[in-house]
Amino acid sequence: LADLIETYSAEHPDVIRMKGVLGRINDQVNERLEGIIEGLRVKTAAAKAKYDSYVAEVEKTRKTDIETAIRRAPYFNAKRDLDKLKEFREKLMTKITSEKVDAKIERPGIVEVIDHAQKALVASRPKKPLNIALGVVFGLILGVGLAFFIEYLDTSVKTIDDVERTLQAPVLGVIPQNVGSLLDEGLDSPHAEAYRVLRTNVLFSRKDPKHSAITVLSGGAGEGKSTTLFNLAVVFAQNGSRVLVVDSDLRRPSIHKILNLSNSIGLTNYLLKQNTLEEVIQTTALATLDFLPSGKLPSSSIGILNSIHMKALIQELKNRYDFVFFDAPPIMGVSDASILASEVDMVLQVIQYRRYPQPMTIRAKQLIEKVGGNMLGIVLNNINMSQDENYYYYSGYYSDYYSKSDEAASKPSGGSSTGKGGDSGEGGGSVKTKY
């Protein structure tokens, strides 16, 4: 048709005739298609009706089977009970038959009288003194043995030798039991002297006088890490050093509770550029001690502490203060502490007396060294010095020291004082201005 139209015009008789032929062919094709479609519709309807009848038949059969099973359930239950009774009856009859056979068999006497008993000439009485003495001896042996056995099972840290032998690290301080905030206890507290000894050992142990950023870590929770860090910062500040305590334990901050200060804004707000450094640093009752709280807790603290801003902040704080103390969460299972250990200058590990097994403390030290932390030494915490003979001489030393100090204070002196405990000059350097 296209060729005809191209050759002739659209009004040519051949073109018109060809169009008529094509129209009739299209009509026949459409009519044929409609017939086929209608036939398929009829077959589909018939197949669907047949399918529906099969579904109805299956559902009817299923209901019938369920009803039959329900009706037959009592029969099968009764039959099962009957079979059990028959089995029990057979076992019982077998046992009865066996007993009858055994009863008919004659057996020789098992018991034979060898001699008749004679009456005792003297009454028998218990030897009470001997029995009591034996009971006391066996009780002492059992008690001592049990005590040694329990001590053998206890693998926690108990002595300085345990620490230095297993961790291959020096013990820089031994802290007594039930220590609170030194700001509350005062300068003359025996506990304060324990922290002054720790401060002296820290200063002598640091390899570079420029090292001033310190963190105190522990393997597990509840070992006194935060209290140790805060009190150590206090004795540094009491010696004249300009000190800042940073609560970088973003999971469970606690330093603000010790100081009874607000924690609404702090470290996280500064790192997120919400506040300036001057806005987040707070002063304390001690003129040379400042505090930077943790601030609002983010959903994830990993990226914050591991950021470039955190490293820059540490350097800025070192420029402003003589010493900066960073509190951190326990290092076991928490990455924040590992990050801080790799960023600060010095790390102290706190181990609580008789709390965690030695393998755990070893693992904590390995984690510190793995991230490149500069491990200064160990602080053994929460020692009951009045009861444990291994540490009794520490308690005696502190008591004797303060007795002599009180006697000296009561006498007139012609010279100037060098400070409590002769610690003048430690901590080094003049006090920096705050900003």
C-alpha cells in the first residue's frame, strides 16, 4: 500500500481498492481475536469453577479428618493406658514368679553365733577432755587449711610484690582505705601525705620536664581511678602548680560531683565548637585548681576524643597550665581510655587491693602499652593498712610523721616555712595566668 501511494496518489482507484481489502482483513483478524479471547475466558471461568470445587472439597475433607481424629482421641488414649497396664502386669507377674522360686530354694544360714557376749565389769564413759582437745586441734587444722586454700584461690593483687612481679612496673603510691576528697579532708589529713608521696614519685619518674598531661586509668570499674586522679591533682595544686582537671570520662562523668559543680557545658561543647574554652573552664575553691567538666554526653564519644580538635586542645591546655589531669573510663572494653592514653604524656594505672584477678590487671597494662601510652607506674588503692601486715608500716610512718609535725608546729621557729612535708619546689615552674 505504501508503494502504491508513493507511485500513485491517495485517490487512485487501485489505492482505494487496496485500502478496502486491508480494512476487511483487519476486521476479520479482530473478529477472530475476539472469538479466541472469548473462548479463553470461558475456559478460564470453567477452570476457576473447577479449582473452587477442589478447594471446597479439600476443606471439607480436612474438617472431616479433624472431627474423626477428635472422636477417636478417647479411644487411642484409653488403648495407650491399657497397653501400659498390661506391660506393668506382665512385669509384676514375672517378679512374683521369681520371688516364689527363690522362696522354695533352701539356703544355708548366713548368720552364725560364734560366742555369747559378756557383760562389762566397768561402765564405759566418754573421755570429754580428750574429745574436746581433739576437736579443737582438728578444728584449728581445718580452719587454717581452709584459710590457706581460699588464699590460694584468690588471684587478686594483694602485695606490692604481686604488682611488680606480674606487671613488671614500679608501684609509685599506696593509698589507704576510705579516702575522700582532699579538699574536704584538709591538708593535714594522713591521706594527703599518701598522695604527696605519689606526687613526688610521679615527678621523679617522668622522663621529660615538659611532660605535663596525665591520665589515670584502671582495668575495671570501682577501683578508685577518679578519686585518685582528683586528689593527686589537688596535691599538685596545693604545692603551687597551676592545675586543670579535665573530666574526659564521657560515659560516666563523676568529677563534677566531687566538686559540686555544674556539668551542663564542658569538653564536648568545646570540641563541637558550641562554646569557647573560657566559657567551659570553671574555677574551684582552690585558687590554683581549675576544672573542665565533660559537658553534654554525645551518643558516641569515639570520634570526639580521637579528633584533631582534642589533640589541639591538649596542647593548648599544656601551654596554659603546669599540669593537666584527664579522667577517663576503665580501659577494659572501652576505647575512650585507649585513645587518651595515646594522646597524653604520662599514664598511671590504678589497681584496687583484692578486687580484680591479676590477669585482668596485666591485660589492662598491655592495652596501655599497645596504644603507645607512656606508663609511669602503678598506684595500689584502697589498702586497709591497720589490718594488713604487708602495709602496716605505711600507716605507722604516716602517724609518726604527723606526730612529729604537730610537735614541731607547737615550737617557735626562727626561719621561714618551706611548705607541708618539705615539698617546696616540686611540680616545677611559676604559676601561669589563666588566660
